[in-house]
Amino acid sequence: MATDETDALSGRRIVIAVSGGIAAYKAAELVRLCIKAGAEVRVVMTKAAQKFITPLTLQALSQHPVATDTFDLQQESTIGHIELADWAELLVIAPATGDILARLAHGMADDLATTVALACRAPLLVAPAMNVNMWNHPATQKNLQTLVERGAHTVGPGTGELACGWVGSGRMSEPAEVLAACVRALGPRDLVGQTVLVAAGPTYEAIDPVRFVGNRSTGKMGFAVARAAVRRGARVVLVAGPTALQTPAGCERIDVESAAQMRDAVMARADGQTAIVMTAAVADYRPKTVAKKKLKKEKLGAAPTIDLEPNPDILAELPGRAYKFRRPVLVGFAAETDDVEKRAVEKRRKKGCDLLVANDVTEAGSGFGTDTNRVLLVGAEGVERLPLLTKDQVADRILDRVVALLPKAGLKLA
Ligand code: CTP
């Protein structure tokens, strides 16, 4: 057992919910590894899981009774589902079948495992395992995406020969990999007591009540930063431009539409923040006048022109602003299409932020709407080039840098 895992998991409270797939046998090894790493483990099994492996096995390994039934009076009085949900520092669903992913995505609570999940505020880690076609089904992929957008961690599935005879994706990750994912999901709690403001998404600049000038930002990167900051213990304010994304659990969300509204929301809450992360794609210009009524084609003519005026630059305003407490660590983003490094270094200097996260939005797997990003982190000490990572991973790397900058920011007390 790597000491890293023992250090990270020692004394941590993990609920492992086992759903009904052939990979349920791997849950036994996972429970054993967690216990060996010093974690306290409680096991929940679905009805179907018990067809594959007995509660007795998992009871012996976890050294605690296994919970199987919400309506069993004795179980409910000794290990009530709410107590279990509150007790957990991490909820792991391993294996997670297509069925339980669907039920989790829809917030169902039709058995003990999903009831605990619905009541649980701890991070959720799912280890999917199913037939390759079930895995590739758009419904499963959508369900997983829903869970990830809500902050769930995933591990696997792996690719190879499946118990059903097919070869492909769907094999549950090995217990040691799931254990490592538990460590990542529990993560550092290095932002407890800190406050982080994240501005995310596009801004819409109205032309008239129907039309606007906007951009392609979806808000995914900013929402990932907000999720990661909550997970690491921060109090998070999320100022969101128009986006279809769900609010990560535990964030205070302020919805805005235009750059001017975003500026006002950010400035109103800037004081007292440990860090401000400007992931938002703020429109640089807005129509000079906003028509109260829908503009009509007949009046506009064949080739109408829209007069624009500049929007406030929110990020550039932040370093020079007066702070009652301390100047927050300021993180800016740069969406570039060419000469990324040079422009990023220059943009960081121009905007006066501590860290600038730059990406080439034309590169495959980076930029608007993707779940991954390849970024450069530009700080005072130089440029760090990160590999292609998920936006959740990028978020954590950014917060690692924010944490490293905290002592310095603390010195700038007004
Ligand atoms: N930003 C901002 N207010 C604006 C424009 C940008 O706060 N009016 C912030 C963004 O949130 C981002 C950073 O500034 O953190 C850089 O945004 P970007 O659009 O890349 O740069 P611009 O300053 O708009 O410069 P250009 O479009 O010329 O690259």
C-alpha cells in the first residue's frame, strides 16, 4: 500500500455503494484496500448486487453491517440512510451500472443506494461497469455528463474483454485505480475558510429585446473551477453569464446577462475574496443603444450597421481597486487563436493579474464547449505548459497555484 494513499485515506469516512453487475466482485477488493489504507467504510448494496456477491463478504471486509434496505426497521434504526449520507466524506458507487447512473442522474431515490446518494452532500465517485453498447448508449453518456456537471468524479471504465463476451469499453477500473480516484475525489481541503469568486460563461449584449451580440463560451471551465473550489472547502460565489449548466452544489450563484451586469456583480462581491477567477468570456463591446422594441427589417434596410462601444474590462479593473481587507489573488483567462504564449505573457502584464490561464481555442480538445482543455499557466515566475486535461483537472491545477499564492496575497493587507 502506497503511503500516499494511507496518508490521504486514514480516518476518512467512505460509503461504498455496490450496484448489480458482474464487477460487484471487485467491490470486495476495493473495500479491503480502503480499510487497509485506514479508511472507515460502510457498504450499501442494491438488491441486484446481492445476486453477485453476498452482504456477508462485504460485512466481513468492512467490519460493519451492510445496509441493503431503506425499509428494514432494524437496519434503519442502526444505520439510517440519512445518518449514512451525513456520515460520508465520500460516496463511491462501484460498480456503477447503466441503471444506477440513470437513477442518480435523475435524482431518484427508489432504493437505499440512490436514497443515500440523494441525501449525501459529500463528493460522489462513480466507477462505471457495463456492456460496451450500454456504455456507448447516448442515454448512459448523457447521464454521466449530467453527473459530472453536478460535480461527480468518475474512474474508468477500462477497455478490454468484457464478461458479456464483447470487447470494448465497459470494464470496471481495477480496485487499486478506484482507490487512487478516492484519494483524488477526497482531494486536499486547502481552501477551508477561504472565499473564491468565479465569473463564468459568456455575456450577451442586447441589440433589442430579441437579438444580442454574444460569444461561444459555455461556462464549463468556470463551473469546473467553482466545483473544485467547493470541494476543497472554499465558500464560492459563482457569477454566471447565460449558460445552461447546473449550479454546482454548495455555490452561491448570481446570474447576469451583460458585461455591465457582470462587472457590477463582481465588484459588489470583490471585497473579502481570497481569489477572483475570471473565466468569463466578457464581450469587449456592446451596442451603443438598445432598442426597446424589436427592430424591423423594413426600417433597417438591406445592410444595417450596429454602432458599438467598449464594455468595462472587469479583470483589468480589479488590481487597482481599493480593498478593505486584502487584495484577492487574481486569475485571468485568455482565449487565443495564435501566438498563444507571447500574447498570454503580454496579457498577464497588461491586466495586472497574478496568474493567467491561456488556451488556443482553435486546438482540438480545447476551448469552448469541450470537456477538456490544454492550457498554459502564466505566472510571475514563467510559463507552465499543462497537458490535455479534463476541465475539472485544469480547475484543480489552477487552484493549486492559487493556494501557492495565498501567503503572498496575505501580505498585501490594506
Ligand atoms: N475580461 C474582462 N472584461 C472584459 C474582457 C475580458 O474581465 N471586458 C477578462 C476575461 O474574463 C479574461 C481576460 O480578461 O479573464 C482576458 O480576456 P480575453 O477576451 O482573452 O482578452 P481581451 O482583454 O478581451 O483581449 P483580446 O480580446 O484583444 O484578446
